[in-house]
Amino acid sequence: MSTPKLPLINKALSEKDEILQRIEAQRLRLRERHARRLAALASQQDAQRVAGLGPDASLASRAAVFARLHPIAVAVAGAAALIVGPKRVIRWVGVAMPLVMKYRQR
């Protein structure tokens, strides 16, 4: 009677081993993916620091980088400032600058 059960036990053990191997392979893939994500994030932060976009960069540095990355937007903003006039631009900068500085302190 014990001989028919033996192949079933061996089959169950081999299935269990296969499942455990798949679980281990999945864990290994997840660990590698996490390590790649951390490496990509670190290199992105380094690139931002070099480019002047880091969290500790000055507002002038960030503005210069933005102007270099988005020249059309800066040209449109400059044209709008010329059309609106210097008095209105100064008034709106006086309103917007305290808001920008408040959000920058966070």
C-alpha cells in the first residue's frame, strides 16, 4: 500500500521545490529591480546637482537652467512682459515673489 503513495509524495515535493525556486527567482528579480531604481535615482540627483537643479540650488541658478532648457517659454514670457509693460510686470512680480519665496522655504 505504501508504494502507490511514494510517487505522489515525490511529485508533491518536486512541485513544492519548483514553486520555491520560482519564488526565489521572483525575489531576486525584485531585488535587482529595486537596486537599478535606486541607482537611477542617485544618478538623476547627481545630474540635477551638476546642472544646478538640486534642492539646494539658488533661485537664480534654477532660473538660468530653466532658461537654457526652455528657451521658447522664456521668449514668450519676455514678449508678454514687453506687451504688458514694465509697470504691470513689476506689480505682478511684487505679488508673485512672496508666494514663490513662501513655497521655496518649505
